[in-house]
Amino acid sequence: MTTRILTGRAVYAIGFGAMNMSHGYGPALDDAACGDLLNRALDTGYTHIDTAAIYGFGHNETMIGTHIAHRRSEYVLASKCGFFRDPETGQGGIDSRPESIRAACEESLKKLRTEAIDLYYLHRWDRTTPIADVAGTFGRLVEEGKIRAYGLSECSAETLRAAHAEHPCSAVQSEYSLWTRNPEIAVLDACKELGATFVAFSPLARQYLTGVMGAQVTFPDNDIRYGMPRFEGEAWEKNRALLAEYTRIAEQADCTPAQLALGWLLAQGAHVLPIPGTSKADHLEENFGGGTVALAPELVERLDDLINQNTVIGGRYTEKMQAQVGTENFDETQG
């Protein structure tokens, strides 16, 4: 079985990103459907489940606690803190203060019905709380047994190094795929140097690399892809044109387009761990199969040449979303 090391434990090389059950891509699944999907993931062989407090504003963590807490020994559990929403105004923001991290952790432990979270990320850094204070807070939560390790999400190499100097950081989670190459600038190498796992979210490029999206794409207002420049107008037309050759490469590799995307990521280093998300059981199993895709070097090279920061048109985020991402050592005009 293909594995990766996460928080000192061997996990299957493809993790399950649970977000889609509750957040981002349409209405949340009902309780029964969440239970079926989560148990299906464990039955299939997933050993790493990734969630966050913000996903469904607690719904995602609650579903995990409700439906698979009794199978807690079967998976490495990751969650995240840092985003918040005011219950009265509905307005959201980012808060990295130590007291907020602690409060969020306690709430997540209750929802997840667990004594400890294996990997607890700062979902975004507010850039006002010193990163050493953030890392120090996580370090104390480790000492208290409430979490077993911590990570950072969408951070720069500089921020990672500063946090790691205060307390060792086990993982960085950021968007990474053929069409989002930002981590290659510095973060991937920093993770390898420091012994941190790089956890790649949106490894299928928000469905783009599955090859199923049509010539015209429209998203509802509550879909996080709504307004993303890469899916609009001329940019989408040019980006979609790359998929014809991409699909041919998948056929040569004897895998699906989605599995090809995951296989490419696994080829980027033993410290890279993709976590595709889905709300559908057949996609769950298809993604799992990506963990066994071993691409020949010449296919990796062809993919690199085909879809990259120079051939993909448009930014990856809306302006509002981009403002929340750590940009040091990132070239946010590309990938």
C-alpha cells in the first residue's frame, strides 16, 4: 500500500477532505448521507480525515463526531481553527489570538467527540498575532494532550520557518495541483527541509482536472468557485483547451483524469499528501485509486509542460479570498 508519513504515522497516500459534505460546493449533505460517506471512506481504506471548524460552521466536525467517532482508532484526524463568523451579523474574519485558538480547540474536541485532535492547523494567519505566539499556543496544547501536532495552512516559507523555530510544525496545507504551482516557489522545499508533510488541498483543481466540466460553467452564488477568474470567459475557454491533451495522457497512463492529477502530485515528493474532497461515493473510490498511480518520468514531464503557471490563464481566487492568503515567497499573479 502506498503511504505517506503524517504526524509520525503512516497513512494512505490519499487523504479524504471532508469539506464537500458541508461547505463550498452546494448544499450540505443530510446526516444520513454524511454517515454513509464517512463510513464508506474508512471501509475503502482512507486513514486520514481532514475537516475544519469553518466547514458548515460546525456541521462538518459534528458529522465526523456523530458518525465515525466510534472508529477513531482507524484514522488520523485533522481539523483547523482561525476563521470565525459572528452569529449576530453573519460577518466572518480571521482570528489567530492564543485565547481564540484555545476556545476553538475546545469546541472542536466536543463536536468531534475525541480526546485529542491528531493534527490541528491554523487555517489562516491574521498577520497581527505574532506567529511565535501562535506556535507557542499550539505547543502548549500538545503538552496538554489536546492535540498531537499542529500545522499551518496557506502560509509562506518564511512564516513556516518562524513558527517551526518556536515549536516544530508537522504539516503545511495549501492548494497545490498542476494548475496551482505556488508552493513550488519555496514552501515545498521548506517542508522537506524541516520534515513537515505538505498536504495538498484542491488537488483536482476544483474539478477542472477531472475533465468533466463543459464549455460553459455556471456556479450558484454560494459555490466558492463563483467569480474565480480561471472559470470565466476567455480564461476558461483557453484553460479548457488544455484538457484534450491531458485526457490523452491519462489514457496512456491507464487511469482516469482525476487519478492522473493525484499521481502527478505523489510524484512531486514523498512528503506530498493530496486530500481530494467529494460528496459522492463513486468519486471517493476513484480518488482512492489515485494512490496507486505511479507515473513514468516522461509522463510527469509532459504534464509539467502542458499545465503550469505559464499556460493557465487567470488568478486562482477572487480578490476577497486572495486577501486571506499568505503572499510572502508567493507569486500570486500565477498559478
